[in-house]
Amino acid sequence: MFLKKITAIFCLITVSLVFTPRSAEATNECFEGVSRSIFKFNLAFDDVILEPIAKGYNKLPKPIKNGTSNFTSNIATLLSIPNSLLQGNLKQVGHATGSFFVNSTFGILGFLNPAEKMGLKPHKEDVGQTLGAYGIGPGCYFVLPVFGPTTVRDSFGLIADTFIDPFAHVTIRENELLSISGNDLDYYSVKGATAIDFRSDNIINFESVEKNSIDLYSSFKSVYLQDRVNKIKNSIVEDDDWGNLDN
């Protein structure tokens, strides 16, 4: 039943994207005026809430900050396992699976990262990247409230992620997996911690873009689109200045 549900949703998304007009390229906008307004709202949200929290987070003792970052990254690895499998990348399936189990056990629920020392370095994969790997174009670009920049393909992928992500199944869908279950609070707490961790790692980058950009909206659009292209090609370098820009 679960596999049938995943297949049906994946096929629906694929069909929807296939019939996206060819004129709706990633460099074009679905509704630029609305997106720019939402972008301004997101900037205000960042200024008032996210940035101050991120700066406070940066003041935490380094072991706590690193542990939180490791924990959220370990949870994110669960989504990479099915997506790597759908992409036919068995090497990455092995890296992601091995990394999760090593870090969840020897790494004390993922707060430590012994898997990396063992050479296990899984790529972060999502449904949007999987669709891109299948050759499906991004469609047009737009901005979501709070979630930020996206495309037609990646917004469908964002929804589909919750159907194939084991962590989503045991939290927001409240299904039991290996005698483990959770709730909405668990899911959104981890997602919120992930966003804060990313924002705290990129304080200087954000300030630099804001200071040097003539059109801040276009600058962030360019960064996002290039980041997604790199991730689909698995060409992100280890010292990527912008860390992880996934939704």
C-alpha cells in the first residue's frame, strides 16, 4: 500500500511537470510581482525573527552547536536514502544508509558524526533533485512565504518529500516505524532547527549579498537556481560557502 501511494504521487508529479509549458523556464517568473512582495515579507521575517535567533545560536558553546547541526543533518539523511535509490545511485544509497545507522548508534542519535571519519559522506537528496536527474525541467521561479525561493518542480518536490521521507511518516503522519513514532511538533522542531543552523552558518554571506547587490531579489534568485543545478549534478564542493540551500 505504501509503495503504491509513493508510486502514484511520484507519477502525478512527473505528469504535471511534463505538461508544464516549455516557455516557463527557470529564468522566467510565474508571477514576479507577487514573488517580490513575498520576498520582502521573508526579509522582514528574517530581520525580526530568524537572524536574531541565528546570532544567539552562534553564541552557544561549540559542542552544542555542532551537535545540533549533526543531529539535523543525520535526520535529513533519511530523505536521501529513497531519493538516491530512485536516482539509481547505489553508491549514495550505501553512503546515506551507512551514515545514518553509524551516526544514530555510535554517534549517539546523530549528535556526533563518526560516519564522516569512516569516509561516509552522503549527498543531500530530495524529490526535486530526483526529478531533475530524470531530465524534468524546473519550470518557472517563484517565492514562497517563509520557505523562500523555489520552482514549479521543486515545490512539487517539497510536497512529495513528505510522502517518501521516513522521518515525516513517523512524525507529521504519525505512523509507527520500527516501534518509533512522533508528532507534528517533532517534525517542525527539526525543520526549524535546520533553518536556524543554516542561517547561523551564513550570517556573513547574507550580509555580503545584501551590501553588494543592486537587486537583492535577483541575487538570491541566482544563488538558489545555481545551487539547485549543482545539487542535481552532484557537483557541490565540500567547502561550499553557502552550505545547504535546500527547502
